[in-house]
Amino acid sequence: MARRPKLLRAIGVLASCLCTIAAPVAGSTLPPGASIEANYKILAEALIAKNAANLSLLLTGTFYQRLMNGSVETRKAFISDETGPDSGTTLTALTYHLAALTVSGDRAIARVSYSYTGTLNVDGVAKTLNGLVHLTDTWTRDANGRWKLTLSTMHDAVAYVDGKLVEDQQEQLPPTKVAVAALKARAVLIPTLALNADPDALAGVGAAVGESRIVAMGEGSHGSSEFFAFKNRLFKYLVEKKGFTVFALEAYWGAGLYVDRFIKTGKGTAQQAVASLAFWTWDTPEMVDLVQWMRDYNLRRGSRPALSFVGIDMQDPMGAIGYLATYLHRNDPAEAAAARAALECAAESASRRGAIPAPGCREQVVRVGERLQTLQNAPGDAIAEHSVATILQYLDSKNRSEEARSAARDRDMADNVEWIAAAYPTEKIALWAHNFHVGTRPLFNGSTDLNDRPMGEYLRSAFGRNYYAIGQTFGSGTVRAIVSGHGLEAVTVPPDANDTIASLFNSLGAAAVFVDLRGLRSGTPLWSFFSTQRPVEEIGATMDPAHPAYAVSMVVPKSFDGLVYAAKSTASTERSQYSQMKREVRSDDGSLWLVSGLGFDDVTVTASADGAALNNDDGLNASPNTLLRRFDAAPYAGLTVRITGELRSADLLGFVYPFGEATASAGSIVGSAQADPFVASSLARWTPFQMSFKVPRSAQFIDAGFWAEGVGSVETRNIKVLPMEASHRDATSP
């Protein structure tokens, strides 16, 4: 969801390179100034050659580097960074200037600046790179009279790509006592984050927001309960005290329609509505509580406008496809038949992550949008038209590189928010997304021509001061994230003694603290503190366990109008229990079939001795629905099994994945396999499938069948589990 641009990562690595690298080859017979200057003259060669041996000779055993955010890099880490894999940068020239040198006995302090030129690979294109770094180095003279580097402190760094400023960092100094006192006088302390707490405790936040039409609520982690709880309280306050009626979430457009139906009609449950969002990040108790509160509010709203729920993301088209198919079938069956090929083409592109849309697919969808004009004033016409727009956004993204796709996503989400503002012309909007997306500046200061503008920057351009962005950060604790090699889990983020924002806020002792940055006056202590780059957490959906604290330095008021700080983060937890939304169906011969999905009557199953069929008539139910036949795992414990069967569909608008899994007695999955997907066009007749996996001895059941996304029906038959060591055995009986 959120990401740090590859460009910024590369520049950050390069800036740290420039601060201290030199090779200690100057002779001990030279005067101190000449000896140290001679060491610096070898800097360019050491950088370009990435000579680990020379770098090691230069540094004392206790060397460390202090970065501009206050953090420290050890000698070992420093050498590894300098001589490790290329980050996409190539240096072609480097010059230096020894601005001042103070020598006292065997110790010397040097003030140095470096300028460099080279190239940086951006989306496969080599772009001109140049920059400047200022630092202070501390040198010590060893027993042999050689000067070695023991400490280097970076003060500031700028970098340009193709003449455009992409990095502008400054040294972060700790907060002064005057700044801490000023924060205590200005901050809004939030003693509890409970949803039913006194709303007047947020009056200070309301005063800061003023009459802004869009209030964007960010989060420094996709897996922190405190961030979600604050946003719940703030949205409730904005509704009750400021007249807000629209909740817009960084979630799929089609899924938003599903949740909106629940809060307005009560169809289903809050857990099912949240499960339909299909993002683990939103599958939390806080989100379920908020969706339920929105439903309850609509029931008792009286003459007040109803609350609406809208998704702004375009990364999955299935909900929009289902809505369009249902809308056209209801209003113009002939047109629905004509649009079928276009919608099937779009659905096929969603069946595989790396799939490229078929030639002409976009043009077909455009023609569907054009034909919708003949149905204007039909109920839901505006939703249908924007469903076409989000499908086109999705198709366009599939034809871009990964980096370009990520950048274009923010432009698309901003377009979708602007559509919401036009569709609800008199209503106020609360916008929920990651810090990166709601921020009004990219993670680097300067040019925005490198296709990495966040959604908030577009919205600032469109709405000006009517857009109020709130960022959130924390001191330490745990967060939920996908950890490489481990999956989804809670990760500990330890305290950072160099976190200057934490140093400023920790003395206030509240569950959360809000400070209005828009109203800071130039020259005041808080303005001086925040006018320098400070670290704000930017943890997304994934995490490197070796570096759990992922903070990005930024001039905070340039990205956010307000900032929320939570001293402790608690890893979010699952609430909807989507995986447990199962029903059991038995055929006449006693075979057990498991149906997993949102569970409405629109999803029906019929089972016989030969097989079973799943039918989904709910156009908004774009989440996967599964149909599995259950087998006893005991005969196959410890064996590798082959699962075979057949699939057929006459009317599916979507795709199907055959899969099987082994489950333990507690319900945990202990083994699984998945076959390649089938699209509707390949299932006109019975089509075989197969897959294999090893069944652990802890398995109690083997469940085999398929999961399907889309509207329509899928049939399966002849599902068998065969031990590959004796594949001639027929194991059709559960």
C-alpha cells in the first residue's frame, strides 16, 4: 500500500557513502593538515572502486557514523554498505573541499563538503545525478603516526536528478526545553482512544480542521491498533460535531460498494462487510467497530444525511465488474449481453498478478462506458459510470512497470477522491489511508516530476486549504506486517534513542497527542523544531525484520497539516474471521462439502453424489468464495497426494483457482497446493485439473475443490485424492 520510492532509497545510500569514505595512505612524515588532506584526495578512487581493504585501513576499530536523523551506523555496517551490491548509482566524478581543520595533539576536527556527479538508474533509464554533502569528521593519530577516522557526522545533503531536486536533508537536533514547553501549551492530549469516549476531548482537533471539506487521516503503519482507534474516534467526532457524511478508504472501489450497502440496508454483518474489503490491513476490531457504528448511526439518523462508505483504490476490478454486469442486466439485458466480452476480458486480466490485458481490452471497456450514456438517469448510473473508470485505471496499471504503476496509483486514487467530491457536492469527506498517500509532499523535497507524487499532493492542488492532512507516528511497540519468509505476524519495533519526535512528545503521557502544524507561526520554538527534517514512521504492509523501525525524514509541516503521536504501538489483530465464515453442505450420499465466503443467500450450493455447484448472484460479492470436498486425511498421512477433478461453467464472469489443503484438528492449515487459474472462456465444457502436495502427519482432513471470484456459477465433479506412491488406488470416498 505504501512504499518508499526506489529513487529515494538509492539517493539515501549514496548520501551516506559520501560522508566519510577515504583511504588512509598518507605517510606519517607529512604535517597533520597535509596528511589528512592527502587522505581525502583518495576519496574519489575509494568510492568508485568500492575498495573494502582501503576503507578498513582508514577507520579506527571504534569508528561510527552519525546520520542526519540522529541514528548511528557501526563500522561493520558502514563498510558493508559502501562495498555491497550496487544501488543503481554510478559515480563518474567526485570533488571535495576541506573547509576547516583544527588539530590538537593527536586529534583533529575537519569540516568537509563533497560534490559528486554520476548516473542513477530510474525505471531502467540512466539519469544524470549530482549532489552536495556537508559533514564534520573526527580524526585520531595512531601509534604509527597515521591519521584514522573515528567519527563522522552528517549535517546536510542535497541531490539532483536531471537537474531536479530530489533530496534535501538536514541534521536533526534534539528538541529544546522551550520547544517541549511550547508543545505542552499547544498540544491536544487524548487520554483514551475508546470509540465511546467523550467526543469533546477532540474539540482541539476540530478547531484545527476548521471548515476543511476533506480531512485525510494517515497512519505510520498499516498494522497499529492505536492509529485505527484514533481514526475511529476522529471520524465519529467529525460526523457528530462537524457534519461529515462520507468515509473514503484506501480499499477497492467495488468492495466499498459492498460495505456501503451494509451500512445503508443492514444486509449481512459488519464482520462480513469488513471481510469484503479483502485487505488484511483493514481486517481489525477497530474497522469492524467503525462499520457497525456507521450502520447504527444510519438507523437512528432521523432527518440527518445518511453516512456513505466509498473505496478509492483501483488495484482490483472484480467488484466494479460485478456491479456493471448486474446494473446492465437490470436496466438493459441486451446491452448486458453486448458488454459481456469486455467485462470478461477485464476479469481475465485480474486472474494473474502479472497478466497483461489482451489487445483491445481497454477499447472494449471504453465502448461499454460510451453505451452507458443511453441509460442515464437509471438508478445507480453514476456508480456504473465510475465503475468503468476504475476498471480502466486497473487495465492501464497492468500495462505499466512496477515503479510506474505504484506512482500512477496515487494519481488514480486522487482522481477517485475528486469524483467523490463531485458526486457528493455538498458533503464533507473523511479520507483514511497510509501516511505516504495522504501527505501533501513526496518523501523527498523539491521536484515532483519524477512520477512519485502522493495522492495528498494532487488533492492539495485541487482543494487547497479545504484539504487537511493528518499524519500519525509512534515511538515504539509492535506492529502487524508481512515479514519475508514468515508471513503475517507481530513485529517488535524497539525504542530509538535518536528519535527526536519521540523525545519531544514522550513527556506528555497521553494515549495519543495531536498538534496542529498548519497554525505554527514562523520563528516560534515549535516552528523551528519542525522546520528541520524529522523521522516519521512509514511502515507499510511488509517489513524487513532486520530493520523493523522504518522512518522517513521529512519537514513534517510540508507533508501534514497536523500530527498525531502515540508513544506505544500495539500490533493490530484480525476481527472478521473471514476464514471461519463456513457452511457445511451434505450430498445425498453423505459427502461433506464446505462453503466459505460471505454467506449471503445469494451464494448457494447444490451437492450430489457426483459433485457440487456454487452459484453467486451477488454482483457486489467480489471476495473469493470457496467450495471444498472434505476427505479424511488419515490414509494419506506423511504421503504426497495428487488431487484431481473437473470444472465447468456456463455463465461465470470471473475466474477459478482449483486448490487443496490439509488442516489440523484445530483448523490450522498444515499443507496446501494451488493449480493455475481457469477463466470463464476455458470452462465451456468439463475441464480437468490436478495438483499435489505432501500431507503432514498432523493433518486431520484434506479439503479439495476451488475458489472462485466473480458472478455466476461453477461446477466441479470427480474430485479424487490419490497417493502418488500408489496412484492406481481410487480414493474417491471421504
